[in-house]
Amino acid sequence: MNDIDAIGPLLHGVARAWRLKLDERLKPMGLSQAKWRTLLRLSMSPGALTQAEIASHLGIEEPTLVTLLHRLEDDRWVARKSASHDRRCKTVHLTRRAQRVIEEINSEAFKLRHELLDDITPADLRTCIRVLDRIRQKAEKENGNGKRKNGAARVRVGKNGKN
């Protein structure tokens, strides 16, 4: 397999293996991958997000998210409220319980990131980030109507892959 053919499966495999590794560490907290990804996305937002915004960020359909939010709400991780701008629209808020566990999630993610990247030189890591960012920019390039193809916001990646 040449490099061009190997990059797609490699990117998918790395992302999947990384998520599964973190998933193993977070399971004892009662968090599935779907749950911790949703909680982290909410914690990274400067304000409340609508269900549609969360679905877009996570790359899932809204009906799938609604089912997940029911479970998160039943477990007291999130609360949904009517949006001030449109009562038909729901915003999702982290509960105190979730806010306390976010620090643990971030701590485990930090440890894992350093374990996986500790033998990668800073120069190699910067090159990797630069190349992946270029690929992502091309993949998300505007589709002619001013919108990104996948609707997702651009994420700036910092040191050791942390945004």
C-alpha cells in the first residue's frame, strides 16, 4: 500500500484507537464514549449549545443525540432548558455533577496524550499537526454557499495535540 492509500485508514485507526484507550479509562466513571465526548464538547463551549449545535460538533444526527441526551439527563449529567431566543429550541447545560467529573476526564486525557506522544519529538509533532491541519482545511473547504461541508467549526490545535 502506498502512502496516499495508507493515510485514510491510518487516520481512522489512530483516532479510533485513541478514543478506545480513553474510553477504557473513563468506563469506571460510568461514562461511555458517547457520553464523555458529549460532556467534553459541552465543557469546551463558552456558552450553552443547542441540541443541533452539539449534534453538528459530534458529527451525529439530531435524533441520535436526543436519545443520548435523555440518558445523560436521566443520569444527572446534563439539564435541558428552553432557549431564550426560541422556546421550541433546547439548550443543554452541564450539571454540577458533570462539571466535577470534567476535571477527571481532562486529567485522564492529559495523561493518555502524554503517554502516546512522549517519544515523539516536538519537531515531528509540529510537522504532524501542520500536515493534518492542512488536510482538514482542504476537507472542510467551503462548498460554494459559504458553509463548510460538514458544518463543523474549525478547531485550533495547541501543544501536544490539545486544543
